[in-house]
Amino acid sequence: MNMLKSDKLKVEIAGLSLRNPTMLASGILGVSADSLREVARAGAGAVTTKSVGLKPRRGYANPTVIQVECGLLNAVGLPSPGIHKFAQEIKDLSDLEVPLIVSIYGFSSEEYAEVAAVAVESGADGLELNLSCPHVQGAGVEIGQNPGMIKEVVRGVKDAVDKPAFAKLTPNASNIAELAEAAVSAGADAITAINTVRAMAIDIETCRPILANKIGGLSGGAIKPIAVRCVYEVYEAVDVPIIGCGGVRTWKDAVEFLLAGASAVQIGSAIAYEDLAIFRLVAAGVGSYLEQKGCASVREIVGLAHRR
């Protein structure tokens, strides 16, 4: 079953899916087997867990998530039960009909590799390497902006497991294409672009930052133009599939990512506004668009915006 789903995952991320390029983004409803199963039943083409590390981690104190006029701002702090406890949630999804991607983080290449090995042994069909958390020192800020460290992490994971591994990159860098090149040179099977954008909000009455961590990550519609630009630049730099992430709220947003070079799109913050129906709505809209354009599959429109 897992072998078949891994093959399916490779096919879908390569842009061969006929109508449904949607995936659940990490960090949203990915904390339990029950919630992930619910998302799959709602129509997601693949699901991604919340990021999990080697050891249990409490995360930051509240407030950790706030709604702003242009999206969501969070500094949760990578709370995690630890991979050894989370392994049971993965095992409970052995009959899941769509690919299960486990998002992992670590504070060294060795930690990433160890977490990856446990996740795959427990039944993960693929791994998303969270190299880009914008508000946790070590697990994202240092690693995600350093091409050398990205290579080290990706190479360590690929040496440890034989499953697809996607490098999730930060937009908080001067050259995301350089980061993508580093990940691919070390063996990354795909690139996820992007993680949240560093941001903050201040309460004008208390005159203090609202988030307990002060700095957080902005997601939602406000970052879509940034994410589309990043996908476009990564597509020109590397020859592996790209998963677009950041501000997908409608099928038109998804098509824009596909035209920029993404082979699939992740949906996260929009669930808070549209509920789980968004997966079928986006997939249906993309399908109608393909029919209108006379295309048989998503693959036919991937990267069309790059035509000279």
C-alpha cells in the first residue's frame, strides 16, 4: 500500500494529475490521524502533517496566532510531541487513500535524518523538510538561509531514507533560487515554495508586540504575490517539481501558481475562511480551466508563464 502511494505521490507531484493538484499545507489540521483523514475525505490530493521534531517541544506561550487584515500571523514555536510518539498517528493512517507527507524539522542534519527514518518506518509516503521556520532559531532561521547547511540536511535525509523528500524554502532570503539549487544538488526530489514571511503586529493601546514571540510568520492572501514570484524564480533555476504554497484561496490562485511553474499547490490558511470544501472547489475550478484551454492534465500548463 505504501509503495503504491509513494509511486502515486511521485506521479502527482510531477504534474501528471489530471484534475487535482491540491495538497494540505503543513501546520493546518495536521496534528492527528483523524484530522488528516478528514482532510483527505474532503478532497485533498495529498496531506502534509504539522512539522514534527526528534524530541517533544512545548512551543511558545500564547498568544501564538492572530488574524490580521491580510491573513494570519503566527509564532507557534514548532510544538511537537516528538517523532517517536507521533509515529502512532502515522501508523494509524496506513489505509489512507492519498499520499501522506510528514513534515519534519531538526536542529542538526543528524536530527533531520533520525526523524526522517522513524517517519518512513512508520509509514510516511514522503517527507517535507521544514528548512524555513521564520521564528525558531536553529530549526529554520540559520539552516534555511544557508545553502551549505541546506545541502547537509538534504543529503543526510536522502542517505537515511528511500522516499521522496521535498525541501521547504524560506522567502526571507535574498536569493531563493540559490537555496533551491543547493537543495536539488544534494538530492531533493522537489521544492516547496514558500514558508511564511517574517512579520509582526503591535497593539496600539498597550504599545507592545501582540505575539508572545514578537516576530512571527505571515500567511494568507497577502503573501501570494511573493510566493508566485518565488515559484517563478525557482522554476528557472532547477529541474525538479515545485509545490507552490502561500495564499491559495481560489482556483484562480492555484492556476497562477501552476503557470509560474508549480506542479501542485498547498492550501493552508484559507481553510480558516472557506473550510474543507476549498479542496474540491479549487480542484473543480482547475479542472474546468483545463477543459476550457483544451488541456488533458495539469502538466500541460505548468510553467507556461515562462514562454518567451
